[in-house]
Amino acid sequence: MPMSETVEMLQAILGAIDEGIHVVDANGITIFYNHVAAKLDGLTPDEVLGKPLLEVFPSLDRHSSTLLTVIASGEPIFNKPQAYTNWRGVRVETINTTLPVRVGKRLVGAVEVAKDIGKLKELSEKLLDLQAKISGPKKGKRSQKAAADGLSFHFSDILTQNKQMLQLIDRARKAARTSSPVLIYGETGTGKELFVQSIHQASVRREQPFIAQNCAALPATLLESLLFGTTKGSFTGADDRPGLFELADGGTLFLDELNSMPLDLQAKLLRVLQDGEIRRIGSGRTTRVDVRVIAAVNEPPQTLVSKGVMRTDLYYRINVVSFELPPLRDRREDVDLLTAHFLEKYNARFHMQVSGVSDEVRALFAGYDWPGNVRELEHVIEAAMNMVEGDRIEREHLPLHLLDRMAGMPLSVQGGGEGLAVQTFEAGERPLPEVLRVVEEQLIAQAMQATGGNILRAAKLLGIPRQTLQYKLSQRRADPKDSSQT
């Protein structure tokens, strides 16, 4: 392939990448600049190509420009935040990885990959400002207002009849009396934040700040500055800002999806847990904080440690008190209770008067495994409330995606979750009519068990008329071979 075609192909590949690519030669002259970088900077490629870097970005200098720094040092820079103003006066904030480009041993330039964090940084700073306002001297009023707005939960808000959940709540009430770190494991949708807020609300910290941060929601560099704060000049465009640890001083900091936090940042979190001190980015001064850290993960912690995504030392330090929230499929006795709660909630929100769900829907709910847990059940009820016209939710009001998943699942008995267990037969072992009779009896028995002996509901679950089921039941009772008569 001719060299010109190779260059064109390389340029096409770099141009198709959905991150900003900026390449300069050893003199700081731009030789490649893709459309994403141009969009980030509010410029066009023609305004940048062939021009000295500092001419196009006058707010930078040879020390603050990551590209020129790499050309001078020959060393790569990874995930460095940078804020600058382009020649049109537009402020740009990115996280950059900048690498030296060499031909043999000769340094011929540098390439930079930039991710736009301007909007994320703006949102995170608004969050910090808001947290700073509500964490002011009137903390008691803040807590009362949060509760009034439905932003804070108590143990009484956890609806359950499940023995395991009731035991967890009892243990959590006891753990609320201390300030030890807590680690909570639960699948997505099991209500981890509700559980965490309940611990905070039952503790002596209830009048102090409660701050929640999802560790998967932000890039690592931005998450670090959000947690620990920044000092003016720590990086280009940085201001003096407290982090979430300082804002949560005296209260509780909830770190959700802790396993998404990079390992080097986990090490800094470990030091805070051990020493009770934080250091803002760019500062040599430490600040003592009194914060209870509660973390949550959506995979078993031991699995995360074995996979290398959670530090072993952090696991042992934060796992002082631990809770494993059961999925909804393991607390099926709560499905009816939660269904009634969500009906009440959306009746009030939508100004409706839906009294309940049909027997068929109730049986379907009882037999479904709810992979999305309580959150999925709530969304199903909300979706059905948008479709219902009468006073009951029927099968046809349920979301199609749910019905599709249910159609692919075996019939389950309420409280079992094991699916239908039918006896299997080798070909020729029994005559086909006898095999069909045995399987039918098993289906009927499990449907009757799943519906608590309600013939109408069992018939709907089996998809046959009520009279047909009644006839089959009467035949079974009259059959001396029927073992259910014992």
C-alpha cells in the first residue's frame, strides 16, 4: 500500500474515534486535530491545523499545556484534568492522556486524547455547592426538610414480612448506634440506599448531613476531586473547594457501587478510614473529619476481591459491619405487600383509584423471578397504571417486555421459585396417555398450591376454563389411585 494511502487511512481511523485527538510536532505545531477535539474546543480543524498551540489557546503556557509538557519531558501524562480558554473565549474542561511520539529514539511530537468533563464538572460543582448550603449551621432543619420532601427514609419505610429482612433490620438498628464502617451487598433494585438512609436516620448523626455518591457516575479524576476537594492551582482552572468528606463532616457518606472506584483511589479511601483525615488535591495540609462511611456493592464482596476490583485491605477495613440484602425472588411473601404499596403511591400521584390487581396478575407476580427486584416491581406497577382503565390491573395492562419474559419462564409456585418440576420419562417407558395424565396432575397440583387452592385463579394460571379445572379436580378425587387423598 502506498505511503499516501496509509496516511489517509490512519487519519480516517483517528477521525472516527469519538474522543478528542490532538497531535503536535516537536515544535508545538498542530499536525492532526479531529472533529471531536474541534467540537470540544468550539473551533474548526482549519483554525488549529498548522498553527502553534499557544497561538490558538492563549490561556495556556509551556507549563500548563499537557502537550508541551510531554514534548519537554518525554514522559507520558495519564488522566490529567485541564481547564483552558480558547481564542474565542470559550472555557473548556477535559481529562487528558498525553503520550510522546517517537521515531526510533527521536521524539517527534505528542498525541493527546481528551475527554470532555465540562458538563460533569459543572454538575458536580453544583452538587458540592448545594451540599455546602444544606450542610450549614441549620442542620436540624435540613434533616426535617429532607424527610418532608421524601428524601430520607426510616426503617419503618421498609415494607417486609420476610423473616430474613426483619432480622437484617434488627441488626441494622443495633449497628446504627455506632460509627463503624458498613458494607452492604445487594443486587440492583433491592433497596440499598433505603437501607443506608434508615441506618443514618436511626443514628445519633440523624441531624447531620447524609450525602450519597455513586462511584460509577464520574471519571476517576473527577471523583477524587469531588470526594477530597481541591485547592486553587492544584491543576489548571482549579479552585478552593471542599469535597464530600468535608461536607459530610459529622454525618454519613454513602458510596454506592464502591467496586467501580479505581484501585489507587481505594487506597486513598482506606487511609481516610484508618486516620480520619483527608487532604485536598494539591494541598499539603490534612483536615480531620468525622464521617461514617457506608459503602454498597452489587456483587458479592469476596468475588470482587478475587477478581481484583476491590482491594483486600479496603475490604477488611470497611467490612466491619456487613449486610446482604435478599433479592425479591427470595422474599416472595412481600410481593403482595409491595404491590399494594406501589398501587397506593401511584394512585396518589396520578389521581386514580385502582383498587388492586386481578387474580391472574397476582398469580403471575407470584411466579415471576423479578431480576430487577423491588425497583422492577415498582416500574411494572407504574407502567400498568398508565394503561389501566377500570379499577383493577389485568394481564393486558402489564408491559409487553414483562409478559415476554414471563412467557419464557416455567410456572413457579409462590414462595418456591424453583420452577415447575415435572417427572420425565424415557421414550417407550410408559404409554403417551399415561405420561400426559401424570404431567397434567403435576401441573394442576402446583397451580392449586401457587394460588392457595383458589380454583378460578388456578384455572387462569393454567389457561383453561374454571369448569374444566373443576371437572378434572373432581375426577382426581374420585380416582382411587390419586395420592392426594391421603
